[in-house]
Amino acid sequence: MADVTLKQFDELESHGGLFLYARKGLGVTAWGMNVERLPANWDEYPDHDHTEDGQEEVYVPLEGSATLECAGETWKLEPGTLARVGPGEKRKVVPGDQGITMLVIGGTPGKAYEPES
């Protein structure tokens, strides 16, 4: 049998329907990964950094758009773009008028990934 796992977004466990646990659902153990489905103009995305755990994040927009706010600057997130944010940077994602669905990948440089349960 092939070592392949296939899931539809709707089959993934979620936190309030906004954060879909893609890593856990697929059984990935090498890096962190979630799908985020943020509604239009949602202003509750946490303004956060990863100074404590050293994790860098990559945002891969799949549908819709958002603005990435970091260190007083802004960048447009839309399909066809990729954004990497370093661990110490405070960041916030503000969805646009249609909301955004994006894949978020995280890991700590130079450190083996340790998946949570």
C-alpha cells in the first residue's frame, strides 16, 4: 500500500472552523502546517511573534486576499505570492473583502520538528 494520505479541507479537525489542523490530519511529522480560513475583514487574527519557540512561518494564500502587517509595514497576500516571517517579528494578518484561505507552514531553523499531539 502506498504511503499517501489524502484529505479534503472539510475532513480536517478545526478550531472554530477558522484554523484547520492540516499537519495532524495528514500525519505530517517533519513540520507544522495549518490551513486558515479567515472571514472577510476579520480583525481578530492574533498579533503575535514566535520569539519564544524560534519558529519562522510561511504564508501561502490559496483563495481571497489579506494584508500582512509587520514592523509598521504591510504586504498584500494573494494567490501566487509567498510570504516568510522570521521568528522575532510581530505579525498580524488582516483578511480582505472576500476573506482568505491560506496554508501556513512553520518550523524552527536548525531544530528537528517536534509535533504536538
